[in-house]
Amino acid sequence: MTVSTTIAGRNSVSLDLGVIGNCTIAALIDRRARIVWGCFPRFDRDPVFCALIDNQPDDDGAMPKKGVFAIELVGMTRCEQNYLDNTAILSSVLSDDQGNAIEILDFAPRFVRYERFFRPPQLVRRVRRISGRPRIRIVLKPSLGLGEEPDEITRGSNHVRFVGADQTIRLTTDAPVSYVVDSIPFAVDRPFSFFIGSDEALRAEIETTSREFLDKTTDYWRDWVRSLSIPFDWQKEVIRAAITLKLCSFEESGAIVAALTTSIPEAPGTQRNWDYRFCWLRDAYFVVHALNRLGTTRTMEDYLGFITNIVDTFTESGAEHLPPLYPITRGGTLDEFEAPNLSGYRGHQPVRFGNGAATQIQNDGYGAVVLAATHSFFDQRLIQPGKDTLFAQLERMGELAIAYFDKPDAGPWELRERQVVHSFSSVMCWAACDRLARIAGTLGRADRKEYWRSEAKRLKGIIGERIWNEEKGHFVSTFDGTELDATLLLFAELGFVKADDPRYIATVEAIGRDLTRGDLLLRYATQDDFGFMHTGFLICAFWYVDALYAIGRVDEAKELFDRILKRRNSFGLLSEDADLATGELWGNFPQTYSMVGLINSAMRLSRNWEEAF
């Protein structure tokens, strides 16, 4: 898919962005081939390229003042972009009206070297002439220390160092260094390469290394895609979603972040600006489900390793409440603070780092961990030593689920000002007991199987009575409540009810009546800490598609799925939210949950390969 932009000479910002990365770092590239977001030396650290959330223009109004890496074609009027087939390598062809054109290839190196993955905290930009005598201008303005200018800039014969208090960023290039530093235009009479990343010298010839890294990274991604299990229908859409999901994984620990950005508002003017560069336990079941369907066994195994390491640490701590989210290395704090020197996405403040939800009580986490870990006991591809020990640790999660299934919490939507008993949290606690009974069965532990089966039955009876509203004729979002929320759509998938249960069908129909807005869904229609919802939460739309399919409205589900796909940006990516009227994307980007929803729905709706031809 090639996308084309006519350049109007203005400095605009949107979520029409491509993503590159290597499972250590990632960067976002806009429709003018500028890097406008990228954190070093990993996803959750300093946004060295922060123009996405600090887009104050320079004096001529065409370029952000800071936090950007642009390779401008002098006189550029057009930019055509596409991913190289089945890769995370982005091609941008810049041209003018005089027949001059260049291509920029952007990627983060990733390939096997010395029998291990080479994935340095480094981006590579490779520029070549296509036609005419093109001239380029480099604008490189990294920020260090949350939007601050570097303390010092030093240069060598082939490199520039941007020195800050906490880290130093190095550019290595075979382009003229003075031209680069001073943004002086120069002709592209041969290929040029730009390596930007940590302060490490490149100990090889620049052009040769650039070409080698490109070839090997291309081969890596295409080999990885070949290993995927994909549906017959919507293949390109699923491949791009799968690559994006992979790019959101931090391979060192196995964590998968909710998104690569912070503080992109869920809707304009709402202050729903949060930092999503962490790993939420709630996502675990759905992410593992998608990875399993794709056949990405290694990524799934690494992610399960991250989850089971959390189980180990939590068990040792003796704590009662499981944190709902974790840093990508499980170390450090997630204390939330604001950065007033960053102007915000389109001026929407505050810009937040860290996430205060980490200290909330969210009782669905026990079920999320058990559901994710269940794969370790049933998937014969996964070699999981010490299953009896892990089961004992998961049993403690189950006991906590029993203790807290009917207790108030912040819930799946992370309410900051009030706590109630959320139906979804309670059902996830039931799911913990249900899956523990199944695990006990596969381990030959008849006594524990009977115990957990009995507890699951007891919880199900209590929960079923408290979350059903006879007057409304559907399930409700809280114990003894009256309102709907989109998580009720998940009850059949979780196994709490069967899809043909009249109560579930009635609930799906009620949600379709009360929460749908065009092709999108509200999380809920009630007022919360920040007011009413003004955008649709994209994962909810995919849940609705799955629910329609489950209750037999198959054609309707497929038609809706196709319409939701049109909400993707030019590169096939989704954020967290979309405007109810215009479909414009809002919320942190790219959103793992949304891409997972796309994958799971496509897998469910597609014809199988035997039926297709």
C-alpha cells in the first residue's frame, strides 16, 4: 500500500504515522518522512524525538523547534510512502516539480548475529538519488531530558554527539558533518547513511554497514512473516498488525507495551492524556490469544515468561493486591508526573510520564494472569519447567480472586475518583478459578481440580445473580447496577456464559442499541471522572464484531469489520480511539489492544484455507 502526500509547506501533526523498530526501540515517522517520536535507549525512556507531543514551530513555521529528525528535499512537493513488503522498513520517496527525487529507507537493525538477535538502540536512515540532481537539508534537533536542549554538541570527522545530563546520542554519517549540523543543503550525488542512537562508535565502513544492515533486516522480517499463521481473508491487514504487535514487544524482558507513546489525548480537550509505554496485565489474555493464533511461539513464550516472572515476584512479596501494570523490565517505579515544558499533542496538555493507575486496585488482574499462564500447561510447544511450582503460585492468585471477586475496585476503565464492584473484574476472578480447575486436571491433581471447580461454581452463582438486571433485561457493568459497558461483550469468550444464552444475546443487543455510535462503540455512556466519552474505543468495536459473530449475526459482523478497517491510518495502523463523527484517530499510538482486536476478529471471521479455493 503506497500513500502519497502533497506538501503544503506547513508544520502539521496527526497520527497518520508509520512505525519502525527492532524490539528494543521504536520510532514514528510522519507523512513528510520526519522522525517525530522515538525514545532512547528503550521504549519507556527519554523521548529524544518528541515533536509529536511538542510541535511548536520554528521561525518559518515549517519545522518543529525540537525533537525532530528531518531529511528535507529542497523544493519538495510530494512524498510517497510504503513499507517494503512484509517488513518494518519504511520507504519514503520525496520529489519536487523539477524532476528531482530521492528515496529514504528508515529502519531499526534487527537480525541474527553470533547466534543471538542483534537489536541495538539505533535507527538507520539511508538516502539515495532516484532522479535529477536532488539537494537535501538535514534538520536534526534531538531533545534530552524530557524536551530540553542538549548541554553540548560535539563533532568528529564522521559523527556528531548530542550530550545531555543522563545520556548522549550519537549520529554517525558519511554525509558532510558540517552540512548536517548547520542544516546546509547539499546534493545527493551518491547514497548517504545516517545512524542515530546510543553513544557508540561505528567500527566499520558506513556505506557497507548500512547496506548490510538493510539486507539482513529485510531478510529477518520476511522470514518472520513466512512463519506466521494467517487467515485467508485480510492477509495484508493481519500481517501489518502482527508486525506492529511485534514492534511493541520489548524482547529483553518479554514485555509488550500498550502503546509506544505518552499523552496523545483520548479525545481533544479532555485531559485524558496518559503514558502507555508499560505492560498492562489486563491485556495479557488477549495478547497471548492473538500470538497463539498467529503461531508466533517465541514472542508468546517470552511474553509468558514476563508474566510468570511477575507471579514469582508477587508470590515472594506476600502482597495482597496485584499491580495492574508494570514497567517493561519490572524494575523501577511508575510514579506519574507532568512535563510542563512539553506543549502537548496539538497543544493538549498535560504531558504525563509514568502512570498513576499502577497504584490502583484492579481485581481483574488475578484472572488475567491465570488465563495467560494457562497456555503454559496446555501448549505442548512450550517447555515450561517447574509446572507444579507455577501451579502453586497461581493457586495463590486464585485465592486472592476468591477474596476480592465481590470487592470494589477501579475496574477495567481505571476510574480515578470512585470504586464499585465491576462485573468484568468479578467474572475475571471467576475465570481464575475455572482455569485453575482445568490446569489441575491436566496435572492429575484431582483434589485441587474438585476444589477449584467447586469455587468456580460458587462464584458463578453469586456473580450471575448480582450482574443480571431483570428489569433491564441484560447484564450490567456493576453489581446490582443498571448501566452497560463494553466489557460485557467478553463474557461468552471468557466462558462465563455460552454465546446462545438468551441473557448474553440480550446484552449484545442492548449494547448495540445503547453504546454504538455509527461503526464505533463507547466504552460506556455514563459520565466518569473526566465527563462523557467523545470518541469510540477501537478495541470495543472489535469485541462487538466478535460478539455479533458468536450469536450468529455473521454477515453483519463481517460488514462491520470491513468498515472498522477503514479507520486505520495510511500505513494500516490504529490508535486507541477514533472520533465518532470524522473517524480521526486519537489516543496513544500504535495501540497494541487495537491491533490485537484486528487480528483476533480477522482470524474468527475469515474463511479457512480449505474453503477458500
